[in-house]
Amino acid sequence: MIKTGQKILTAIVCLAFALCSGCIGKEAATPPAKPKTLIKQDSLALFATAEWLFRQGKNIEAARYLEKARQLDPDSGLLQLEAARILVTRGESEKALLATKKAVEKSPDLIHGWILLGGLYSQKKDVTRAMQAYEKALSLDPDSQETQLLLGMLYWEDGQIERAASLLTVLVNKSPDSALPYYYLGKVYMAQKRYNQAAQNFLRASRLSPRFATARFDLAKAYELQNKNTMAENVYLEILKQNPESARAHDLLGRLYLRTGRTDQALNQFAVVKGLSKSDTDVRIKIGLVHFEQERFAEAAEEFSSILRLEPDNQRARYYLGVSLQEAGDTEEATKVLAEIKPESEFFVDGILHLAEIMDRTDNRDKARALLEKNLSLKPDEPDLMVGLAALLEVDGDLKQAEKLLLRASEQESGNAEIHFRLGVVLDKLSRKEEAMKSLRKAIELDDHHARALNYVGYTLAEKGEDLDEAELLIRRALAVEPYSGFILDSLGWIYYKRGQYDKALVYLERAALSGEEDSVIFEHLGDTAMKLKQYKKAVQAYEHALKQDASQKSKLMPKLKKARNLMKKNIGN
């Protein structure tokens, strides 16, 4: 998509007329003192006067003189083009387009007319005609570096990366002292993900034009994409040395610090942005989110609360305040805040889901279900509400109803991996294994980083003892996304157990047990592996912990525990 605005178009107008400097005579190039009367009653004198008035910013008077000149010389393409220039500066693009088309019809060799026509078509997002106009201008003057630059920019903006690269590469060789060709060639390399070459060109552009801040910002971005964070930091600091009040530089530097774990330095940069901004709400929300991500929930809540004191209707701040309070353990206050999110707000559905979560965790599952059912009746096409309600139904064992809701949700958002994952889990619990695996694999197809779907399919294969190699591949992909997940570590350990590689299995299962996941299966697997290795004391401890986690598994776990205890006693006796 082309992004051509009035500023770019005005720049093209200036370029077009710079190209034809000298073609209108000395009267236009060096206007006399402000004329009291017409110099001569001919089009050239009227044109010169119009040009002088235009440069004085008196567009209405200039247009009047120009119209008189056009009446005297109706076949002049140059006069039509001058009229187009005035119309552009007045924001009358449609009229300017008509005037420019007339100009090139009357004077087909008017290179600056074709350039302006290209700019006007670009503004209308008529890519094909814009390119035709620029290409016509280039055919009239193949050595025109200005036209090559404009056409290269257009190719880049339209996504024709190879054509842009070819043209701009030629241009930088022709014009090694001009910053813009290097800059746009850098943009081309960015689109090609050739970040090192992009950085080289942005660096050259910024050195040729030290005040070219945009090139410096893109240079920093290219460094960040290569994980050259120190170099990116230095670029931001150079920008701030030139312009200490650059809110953008402070903001991007803060984000860089945040990504590299320097939270306090990030907050310092955001605080500067807050002081520079006329309206600092967005910055304060960003600061609140930094606190939230660092699990400083009290500080986050205070930041969002202070925003609400000034802007009571700020729904974004209200939502994040509610979630911060929830995470901080103040569920009562969180409930009050979240309940006040307006139905028309983009945060309303998420707020309802958090309210339901609070109710569920405080043993009010019936209220949570009622809340979701009520809001789903008000918003019957909202898939997130369907998924939320289906999750509660699944826990309650109402699997058929959960399936119906998830099927409805998948019709609303067929490309949502999470919905297909939840549906797969429900189908698995309904013992419809083949359908379940199909849905789970669909989730992976839609999102190849969906760790839970990868783990679920991998573990299912491992349990069956089928295709352990594929199972391991899937689980390792899941582990790459969530390296500390106890469930995924357990799955990988169980694959090694199934292969009889008990020493390796023990390594991953012990890590899973230490992950903090309170799941009886993890400890049962650890106990089974310890038994194979004749580490009976460890097996006893694991089975006892598993039984403590889920007493409903007593009939399954007690025989294993008794056997482990007996073997431990015999081992001690021996």
C-alpha cells in the first residue's frame, strides 16, 4: 500500500519545478519589485508575476494573474502546470490532477509535468498510473537522478523490492554524495531482511546528512534486528545528543532497555517521555505495563489508578488496573474495577473473562458460568466468551455442551489456533481420539509455536508408544517456546522412559517436579522412573507427593506406593 500524503506531494511539486529552473525566462527567475501594474500584456509577463506572488505565499492573487496568462495562451502546458502547482498547495488535488493531465497533453515532453502527475496518482493510490508517469519522465531524461529516486521510492512503497533495489543501486553509484538514495536502498534491504546491508546504507545516509534523524532511527532498528543492542543504544544516544527532547528516541531507547532486562533504565527513559509529552497518558500506561510485566503489581496498580483519577473514562487504564489488582490478590477491588468497564469498550470481553476467572477461583463457579452465559446472550457472536464458557463446562464434565460452544467459536474464527486446541482437548476427553488429533494438528498448522498443542500431540503419541521420534520432535518444539514448563519437561522425560532410557528420563522428570506444577502425573512418572533405576526412596517420595496432589488417584497410586515402600525396606535391610 502506498503512503503518499500532502507533504510528500508538495515535495514532489518543489522537485518538479526545480527541474525546470531557467525554462521560464529571467523575468520569472528574478522577479521585479512588487508590480503595481502589469509589465506587458502578454502571457510571459503575467506568468512571471504569478510566479513571484506564489513565492510570496499569495496564492489567490497568483491564481488570478495565472488565469489571465492562460486565457492569453490556452495551449501552454507550462501555464497549466503552474496552475496545478498552486492547486496542490491549496489542497485541491483533484483539480490539480486535471490541470496536470492537460499540461502533459499539451506538452508531452514536459518532464516535471510527468513527475507531478506521478505524485498526484500516488496520492490517489493509483500505483499503475503513478509508475507510468514516472517511467515516462525517466524516458524523457534517463539520467535524471531525481526521477530515478522517486520511481525507486514508489517501487519500494508498492512492495516491488527487486525493481526498487535495481534502480536504487544504480542511483547510489551515480550519486555517492546524496543521502536519500542510500536511505531508500537501506529500506529495500530491510524489506529483504538483509539487515546488515540495510544498516550500512542507513549509516552512510546519516553520515552524509548528520541531521537526517529518520535514517538514524532506521539504523538503530536494523542493529536491533541483528541483536546488536549496544550499537543500537549508541545510535539512540547520538540522536538524543543532537535533540535531547526527542520523545521518540527516549521511548525507543526505553523499549530497548526493557527488552535487554534493564528495567530501571527503561523506566527512567519512559519518565522522560512522560515529562516531554503534552498528553502523557500513553506513556503512563506503558510505565504501568512495565511494572506489570515485571510482576510489580502494586506499582502497576498505582500507575493505572492515578490515570483513572484524571481520566475516569479511560477504559484501557481501568482494565489494566483490574488485572493488576487481581494479580496482586485484591480480588474484591479487582471485581469492582472490572465490573465498571463499559460494554462498548474494546476491553469489555476481556474484563468479563477476568471477572469469571476471579469467581471461579473463589469457589463461585456457578456465578462465573451465569456471568458468561448472560454476556454471551448479549454478544452471541463473541468467540472469546464461547471459549471461556466452554472451559468451565469442560471442568464440570459437560463435554458435549463444551464441544457445541467450541464448534460455534471455530465457525466465527476458523483461523484461531487456541479454539482448535481447546476443541481437540474436549474431543480427546470424549474418547474421540481421531477427531481430537485432527483438531490438535490443525491448531499446530495455524500456530506452529502453540506449545500446549505441540505438547499434547507429542505426549499422546508417547503414551501410545507410537512414533516416538515424531513425539520427541513435537515436544522439543514446545520446549523451545516454554523451556520451563513442567508439563512439557514431563512429556520429554516420558518419551525417554518409553524408550527405556531411564537415566535421561530421570533428568527431565526431576526438572518437571521442581517446576512448581502441582500435577500428580508428573510425580507418578518420576516414581515410575525411580523404580526402574531401583531408587526406591525417591520413588516413595514421588508417589506420596502424587497422592497428596490428587487423592482421586488413590486406587492407582497406592499399589505402586506399597511396592516402593516394601522394596525400600528390603534394600535398607540388605
